[in-house]
Amino acid sequence: MHPLPRKVYIYSMDFRFYYRVISLLDQLGIASEHHAPNDALPHSGTILTTNKERKLLPVVSDHAKIDVISVSCSLRTQEQLLSHLTRNGKTTTHEEVIIGIDPGKHIGVYVEADGVELTRFVTTEISYLEEYLRGLFLQIPAVSYKLKIGDGTGMFNILRKLSPGILVKLSLFIVNESKTSSIFKSQNLPRVLKNGLSAREIAHRIGIHVIDVDSFLKDGKLPLQSP
């Protein structure tokens, strides 16, 4: 299964479709570039178009390293988009997927599989985070999934709002998030970029493994030692 592309070229004149897709791509942290269906194709990369407009694309050169994906113009959810972006190639089961979360009003999310970054993004909706995780389990199969979340404000709110069906699939680690944001303060980065980078920093720290998640969410007491 392909990892998520870093950039998607959207070839469509259906502007409702276009604005819907760029919103989903932005949330996934994937850059995009817009073209009319008859514009020249890039030499390499992932092209997304509608089923109706695919026939309008120029002929793909035999030497071009292009992945053309056509979808229904009614595509609406991140899960549907993830399915299309990762559907090609042989299915790979990863050893370990790590999800890093920087809690707060703006939730930073970072995801890597076997040490390779797949995506990072920021959301203000826990329901969106849950939808993303459901799609992740379907599209990025792995032997184990680790969720590492910073111990800052909003941590319990996020965990308690995620459904038991999500949490049971994850090994939960609570990470000391001290100075994860200050590392990037001197770089004058936008907040949304800082939150994603903070989530990456959290994902790379050890953390404390929570064995009994239900008890932890009830009493808020961490284990005495990390594994």
C-alpha cells in the first residue's frame, strides 16, 4: 500500500469538487496544485481527477512516473480520499505505526509507519481525529499502533471523547510534552505548523505506557514507571 503523497495535482474544472478536495488534503497536510484537465501533466507525482474528466487528460508518457487516480465527483470524506490515495500497489503490513498528538484547542497530529513520516496536520475537532484514525486502521495495516499523547491541557478531553472501539486498537503512551512547542518558537512558524511539529516531537519521546486505559480515564492516575 502506498504511503500518502506529499503533493497531489488536481486536474478538474468542477470547482465544488476542487474546493472539497483541497480542504481534505489540507487537513491531511498534503500540498496541492490545481490544473485544467487538458493542461500538461507533470513528469512525476500523483494526479487526482474526476471519473468524467479523466478522458480529457493528455496521454501519459511511457517514461512518466505518474499515478493517475480518478474518483467520483461526490467524494466527500477523508476516509474515502485516503482509500483512493493508498489503494494502488501491493498491500504492506507495517511493523509499527506511531501517532503523536499535541493536545489543546488546536490538536497537532503526526503519523509515521516504520519510522517513515506519513502525514502531520492540525484539527480543532476530536470527531475529525476519530474519523482519521478509523481510516488509518483500514488503509495502513500494521502489527501494532502506538498512540503517544502529550500530557498537557486537553489530553483527557481528547481521550475520553475517542470511542472505546478506537482506543482498544491502540497502545496508549502518555508523554511529557515539556518544551515541545518552545523548540520551534525561534523559527517564527505559523501555529498550525508548530502544532504538527510538536506532535512529531511527542511521537519520538518514550512516554509512560498505560496498561489499563479504562481505569486511567476514570481516575487519571498514571503507572509508576514506563516500560
